[in-house]
Amino acid sequence: MNKYTVTVIKTGNSYALRVPKNYVEDAHLELGQKVQVTSPIAIVKKQDPQAIKKAIRNLQQVDAYKDIKDPVAWQRELRKDRPLPDRE
């Protein structure tokens, strides 16, 4: 995915993005063409505490973690598989 530096400009009562010529050429855009762009801000869904509690209750009912005898050892074993950043 290419990255382009764009400039926000004010055009009357709205805003526009001034993009480099390469952006238009790479995307094969024509003057006046309308395009959709993705939101620059990730949309984060709010957590539903009731749904989380329900999921935990369901895990408890099916005894999902019955095979784990020592939770601390289990966590250490999981972390061995994944290198952590800036750690050796």
C-alpha cells in the first residue's frame, strides 16, 4: 500500500484533500470522479460488560480450563512461543 502526503484545504464551506499527481495516476482517477476513502480513525466498538460476563459464565459452565493444572506455568509456556519486543 502506497502512502501519499496530502494537504487539507478549505474550499468555501467544505474541506478538500489536495493529493499529489501520482495519487491520481496510480488510482486511475479522472477529474470530477467521486471516490470512497477509508476513515483515518479506527472505529472502536464499546465493550459490552454484560456480554463479557455472559461469555465468562459460559466458559465456566463448560469447564473450558479444566486441563490447566498450574495457570502460572501455563502462561509461561504460552509466552515462550511469542518473542516479546526488546527482550531476549
